[in-house]
Amino acid sequence: GINAEYGEERIMKVEEDPLLTTSELPLTYRLTGARVLLITNVAVNFSFQGFNAISSTFYNDYMNFSQNLSSFFTNFFFFLCYGSALIGGVIADSFIGHVKNQFYGFIAIFVGMSLVIISMLIKSTLHYTTTWLLFIGILFFTIANGIVKPSSTTLLGDQFLPHESAQRSVYFSWYYFTIQLGAVGSSIAISILFQQFKPLLPFAILWGFTGIIIPLYYAPSSYYKKKLPGSNVLVSFLKILWAGMTLPRDPKEEHWLDKACSVYELSLIHI
């Protein structure tokens, strides 16, 4: 009845949405998708690490903040980014899937850097400082970078079947290489440009990279192997802890977490 109709409706939506298609794909398609993911990873890390490389100097020289305040904002936004990764994992696993999580995250990254550029243009042309707009942009940029981080590794791993471990190992080696390539390349290039030219130029380059990511990632979306959202490990872990602390204990149970066995699968508890 209702469940069957809901299931048919969900299948139709999945088939219509290229960001949710779950049909099995040949290895050549999935490898193409994996290569694009590696390229986008370079661009993402280039923009994020490039901003981190100059952020403290930017706050100090451009915003006229003290050295202590500049260091505080640099560390705060860096912490906020990696703290947001926990939220991104929950959103991707439980609600929208990793492909959509990255796609919307890349849009938010672009919007954030666009707001930063607009704020700098207003200051350079109208000589009016819009600190609030600048920090909204940095906030968008930072949180979105954190939200997409758990999806980058998961989505790459999803492209390979269990018996394709050799290919998976090769691509993950390249994945870690692309992280370093983007980070080191941007740290050197953006830092030099920031010292030699006005701040608008290096930020415009970072903005360009955030813009390239969106079409580059979306264009081969039909080549990605995708999984529908299900349960999140962190959420399941917290639920098991809550069940272990609140459910009545049976004298036969050896461990306090055994109380959760009546609610959750044994494989989730005894890992």
C-alpha cells in the first residue's frame, strides 16, 4: 500500500536525479568519475590551503587587526572548518548522500569566496569597509570546506567494489598526493602573490578555483557510483551509548552496552 507507493515514488525520483542515481556502472565509468574527484580535490585544497596560508597576514595587514586577534581568527576558522566535518558526515550519510553533499558544499564555498571578493571590491573602489560582509563570506567558505571533507574520501571509496581493492589503493595514493599538491602549491603561489601584489589578486585566483570546481564536479555526475543516504556512524554510536545508559540492565548481561542489543544490531555494538 503506502510503503509500496512511497518506494515507487522514491525510485522514480532517484532515476530522474543524476546526483542520486544508484544503478551499477562499469569500471571504466567509475574510474573516470574517480579521476574527476581527484582533480576537484586539487582545486578544493588549493583554495582552502591558499586562504589559510595568507589569512593571518591578511587580518593583520588588510583588516588592521592586532597580531593576537589575527592569530585568533586564523585558528578559530581553522577549528570551525574541521569541526564542521562532523556535521557534513551526518548530513551526507543520513539525509542527502555524499554526491549532493559535495555539490551543495562546493556552491557554498563559491558563494563564500564571492562575498569576500565583493567586500574587497567595495573597499578598494568606494573606500568603505564592509567587515560584516567579509566575515560572512569567510564563514560560508570555512564551514562549507569542512562539510565536504568527509564526502571526498567516502565518495572516492564508493567508486570501487569489494574485489577492486588494488585499484582502490592506487587511487587513494593519488588522493593523498592531490591533497599535498593543492596545499603546497597554493601555500607557495598565493603567499608570493599576496606579498608582491594587492590582496585582491590572490583572492581572485582563489575565487576562480572555487568557481571551476562546480561545473568540473557536476559534468561527469552520471559517471559516479552513488549510494542512497542511510545511517551515520556517529549518530548510531551516540544512540547506542544512550540506550546503554538509559535502558534497564539484565543481571545476565556482562557489559553495560549489552542493553543496547535489544534495540540495535549486534554487529554495530561489538565492533
